Amino acid sequence: MRKLSHRLLAGGVLLVGAGAWGLLPGVAGLAQRVAAARPVHQHGVGIFSGSTDIGPAVKGATAYGAASETYQITGGGADLWGAADAFHFDWKMWDGDGALQADVAFPAGTHPPNEKAVLMFRQSLDPGSTYADVAIHADGHITLQWRAVQGGATDDIEADAHGSKTLRIERHGDVYGAFATGPDGKLTQFASAVIAMHDPLYVGVGVCAHDAQGVATVTFSHVSLTRADLANPPE
């Protein structure tokens, strides 16, 4: 079997994941069963340290455009919801307060309405981990989602904004705030939740296809992860 690795494409795009080289005949089904059994880790790109398929999902991958600093993430998974998640996650370890912000774009075409792209703080890479994320779905609706208890139910609060270009999630202690741009283009907090997660945790971006047998691809740009600009913590 060929070693899972990076592949440098034309235009300075770095592809990470099993799909970077492909799998030998007869191995693809085995690889997918392994992915369903445990997280499969790859080296990260850009600001992220790792790239992981979480839960039972078709193999995902990340293409990083170094010149434009964009992340084109392909992820599978039936859902990021309920008591356990299935999606592709690009992440780094994190301690303390912080803010993750990005512009998010779905490709043109028809998508399952609940296909989603997320900016997330997460306690672990276990499918049932506690987490908080700001999620935009393919039909345009935006939510703060969270799981407060390991293996517990997922809750959410929906934003009034629809189809926002820019999303942001902030951590301030155990309080997580979700932000989205409104019709005026201003980034505004629309919800917050209290979730007890200890340091270190994971922070990153992810994609869920909302299709156990398929994948979705979403582009994240202008991605920033900072400790600054937290003078006004989420309420």
C-alpha cells in the first residue's frame, strides 16, 4: 500500500489525505471501514496541525492554496448532529481564549440542504465529543451548535442572518459566541452557549456532506485564529 502523503498540485495547491495519491485496487473499502472505526489523521496545512476524518465517513481531504491561503475541504459523513458526529476536520491544539474567523463558500450547484461547513472548538476527536461550532448549511441557514455532554444530544440556535459570507466563533472561558455577517455586511453576534471544555482542546474548520455515502467540498478563505480582539466577550 502506498504511504498516505501530501501531493503538490499545479498552482502551489497542497492536497492532504488518502486521495492525494489514491488507493490500490481492493484497498478503498478497507480504508473506509478503518475510517469508520477510528479517527484517521493526516498532517495539517496552513495554520492547522492535523486533518482528520471523524466518525463513519467517506475519506476526506484538504487542498491548501498557499498563495491565496485558501482551504478547499472535502468531507463525508451522515451528519454533524445528535449524539455523535461524522465529518472531516482540519484542526490545531489550543489553550485559552481565542477567535476563529473565515469566509465560507459552497460551490455552485444542487446540495443537500443540511450539508454544512463549520468553525469549531472541540474537546477531542472522538465522534461523541463535546463541542461548539458556528455552522452554515448549504441552504443558507446558520446556527450555533453545541454538545454540552460527551455522547449527549446536540442543541442549536438559528441566526436571523441567511447565507452570510463571513462566520466567526469566539471562546471566552466556557462561553462560546457565534457571529455572522448581516445584510449590512457587519459581523454580529447572534448567539452564545456555555459548554465546559478544558485545555487543551481542538479548534478548526470542518465539512459534513450530510450523506453517509458521499462527500461535499467547501472553500474557506481569509481564515484567522487569534487571541486578540476579545475585549467584548460573548454574553
